[in-house]
Amino acid sequence: MLKDNIVLVGMPGAGKSTVGVILAKVLGYEFVDSDLIIQKETGKLLAHIIAEKGIDGFIEVENRINASINCNKSIIATGGSVVYGEEAMRHLKAIGEIVYINLPYDVLEQRLGNIKQRGVVLKEGQNLKTLYDERCPMYEKYADIIVDAKDMGIEELVSAISQSYKKI
């Protein structure tokens, strides 16, 4: 199996989809948004899947669909909760380089509006800060490349990712 994809992981609001589209254009790759694949395959919005199946049910659906993504020379933007699915993460790591777009909590907090409307997976009693603290170590665990995006605009982030990827 070729390992010629770039898989973007990180918190909601980190810029995975925005950067992914531009990165795909710069590298001549396809762009794949795993959240859109989930919506297409289920025929439902992410928030509706969470409302219907609960968080654990959503993570099962997300894990199954991400574990079945089959593409080459693609930028894959994942949902922020993809790291909860071990099968999906093993598969994504097998088909591509995992790039973690790391942003400090205060930057994410400024960027995000209504996180529930974005389909963000929050457990009962959880807030953005506890979610951030829980997920960041998981992103780091799977990452082949960690890009500190704190002071970067979109173009700088695209450049940093493409340069890091070419070094591998």
C-alpha cells in the first residue's frame, strides 16, 4: 500500500479543511474531507448523527468510515475526534503521513463560535478546555509531523506542512 497521502489532524478550528484545500492545490493532490464522507455515507449531518446515536455511536461511525478511506496522493482533512478511533488511526497512518496542526488553547477559543453547531464531540460536562487537554496528547501520539501553527497564517501553514512533508 502506498503511503503517499497527507492526513491532517488537530482540534476543530485548527484549519485542517482550509489548509487542506490549498495544500492539495499546491502539491497537485486531491482533497478529501472525512467529515463530508461521513455525511455522504450516512445521509446525515454530523450533529444529527451525534444526536441520534450519541457520542460513542458517532465515534463508531467515524472510526468505521475513516478506516475505509482509500485514496492516493490526497490531502485528508479529518474530524477532530478521529483520534478516538484506533482502527481509523492505524489505517490513516498506513496510507499517509499524519500531520498534527497544533494551536494553543487561547487561539482555538478565539476561533471557535458555537462548537456544538460544528458537530464537535463533547461528553457530558466537558468543555473546550477539557476536550483540548484530552485530545492534544492523542494527536501527538499519532503524528509523524507536528506543525506549531500559533503565529502562522494560512499560506505560512501550507508552506510549513509542504516543506516538512518533502523532508520525509
